[in-house]
Amino acid sequence: MTNSAMNPITEDDIANFLVNTPDFFERHAELLSAVKLTSPHNHRSISLQERQAEMMREKIRALELRMMDMMRHGTENEVLIERMQRWVKTLLMTNNARDLPHTIADHIQHDFMVPQVAIKVWDVREDFKIEPFAQSVIDPIKDFAASLTTPYVGINNNFDAVQWLADPAAAQSVAFIALRATRPEDTPQTAAEQPVIGLLVLASPDPQRYYEGMGTTIIERMGDLASAALSHLR
């Protein structure tokens, strides 16, 4: 019995031979035009050249889609930056510190198209303690806010702070951002160690608007800026 009978040639053997013998098709160029492949699009037999052309078109289409996606994200980022800039400008132009909590919440709701927004601040100066934004804050809410090292995003599990909203029953998904007594020199790490002075609540009737695992960089920055503005109340 011969070795070839004992060890039949496999597809891998053929593939390895062709890879390691690049001049094979130079000696047998007629085979290239004779090779037939099945098109994945219409399952008809096509030549090797046609299949290569198909693959090239697929690569070009994939690149086009990627470019379109990058352009779309670029446009979205520009819009987001513009909204953030407009919001910060409004905060800087708010002369009366008493108006800051309302301004923060109102412009987040309208500029960022958040269906419902609420904000409460505590440990404020004596002359601000009678304001609505400093009322109705129970200790469990303060404890919850103090436990947030990063924003909570997800479904509304009947959180106490949701009652601050105009329509609590409509809040299907929520974001809670702790507001801290940050200092200009704070880094993100040291800022998270500062005492909590308030809580910002974002809510939506869409259960997927805020979900566990979503990116929170923007709302974290929003919380940092709001915290800095609210320092005038302390």
C-alpha cells in the first residue's frame, strides 16, 4: 500500500501548496479563467475575477458606511458641544444665585431635550433655605446621593427623589447625578471625594433613554459644571 493511499491529499494540503508555490498560476495561467466560484449574493457560478471584483465592491461599500458613520458622529458631537456651550453661557450670565437651580434644570430640559428634570440642593446659606430647591430633601435621599461615585442610569425603581418631578409616574428611566462641593483644583478623582450638596434628576418615559452600561461622560461633566455654579449658594 502506497503512502498516498494511506494519507490522501486534503484541502489544506492543496491550499498550503498554492500558498507556498506562488509561481504555480504563472505556469498554469489558463486555470485562473477556468476557476468557478459561487457568488454569495445570487448563488450563481462566477469567475475568479468576478468574485474578486465583488469583494472589492464590498470593501468599498464597507468603507463608505464607515465614513458616513464617522461623519454622523462628528455632526452629533458638534451639536452636543454647541448645546453644552449654550448651557454654560446661560449659567455664567445668571446674576442672581437664587435662580441658578431653576436655570440649571430648565436649560437641561430644553437644550438637551430631557422630558423631566429636577434638582435639589442642601447645606445652603441661611437665606436660601426657604427656597423650593432646598426643601423636601429627606435623609435617605441624601444618603443615596452620597453613595453615588458615578451617575446612576437605569430603570426607575420607585426612587424617593423621583417624587421631585412634575410627573413621577411618567418616569420610566432615570439618571441621578450627585452634585458635590468641588474646588477649582479638584481632579475627577478628588472631586468624587468632596461632600455631596445636591442631586440632579433626569427622567424619561422611554425605558431605554437611560440604561445600565450607557456612557455617562456628558452627564458627569454636566454635574461638575452644575456643582461649580451652585457654589454661590453656600
